[in-house]
Amino acid sequence: MGSGEVIGVRIGELAAQLRVNPKTIRYYEGIGLLPPAERTAAGYRVYTEADAERVAFIKSAQRLGVRLDEIREILAFRDRGERPCGYVRATVRRQVADIDQRIADLQRLRDDLVALDALADQLPEQERAGSEASGQDPGCPLIEHACGHNVEEGHLADTFGAIRQGRVVRTGESATAEAGSRRGRAVPR
């Protein structure tokens, strides 16, 4: 049963008040985040003020990125009359670490995109203008490279790698040729 004073709020009214979908409230009830609602004689769910506060807490915690299993644990502490502060702090610290990792991943992605854009400046004019004029496949060498395809026997992949390592690659010259000449062997272009 829901705890607190029965205020006679049906699921649709509660959902509208809290700006959530009624299915969300049923879902929370189904997975045990929200206790089963009391029912009217006609079988309608009736929610209490405590139920409304609990749903509002769940939604607020989710907006902060707290997972449902973590919310369940926090609510279990509260239901037992225990303060969940230690658990909440550990959860927050894990989230901060996750966010830091995502930021680092996004920075790497940004760096890759900047390097890919710089690669466009390294392409011969014919490739920059598009391969339609040359009668070749109308694909974009940059997109093909970003998708991991080896275009022109590795020219773009090797050039991209050279750019990321800070080496300048002249237009029309692949990093493969540059690397091969440094190793004293010929590399086909």
C-alpha cells in the first residue's frame, strides 16, 4: 500500500502533475520502486502525497544520471529509516568518474574530427572536389577513411595517422611512402 495521506489522485492526474507518462508510474510500481497503489472500489489506482514525492524523487535522481538500481538502493535506505548519504556520495563519485571518462572520450573524438578535417587539406585537389569528375566511385575518401576502409592501398589511413602524430604530409604523398623511405624500402603508391 502507498504510505501517507490518501489524496485521491489517480494515475493520470499524478502523471500530469509530475509531467511523466502514466506508463512510467506503472513501471516504477512494477519494478518495486513505488509501492503498489491503493485501489478504489472500481479498481482505479489512487496515489498518496508520499507516492507523489517518491516519483518526483525518482525522476530528479534520474535527471542527475542516477541509475534505477542505484535509486532502488537509496529508497531502500530511506524505507529502513537509514540515511543513504554514504551510498549517495559513492554513487556521485562514480558518476563524476564516468563523466570524466566521457569527456575524455569526446575530446579524443573531437581531436579525431579535427585531424580528419585537416586530412581534407592534404588530399589532392581531384579528391577534394569529388571523384565524380574522374569517373571513380563517387564515395568520399574522408568518409571511407572514417569508416575504416583502406582507400588507395592505405594512403588515407596512413596519412591520417601521420597527421595525428604531427608529421606534415605533402599533397599527393602518403605517409606509407614517407615511412617506407625512412625504413629504406620502397612502398607502392
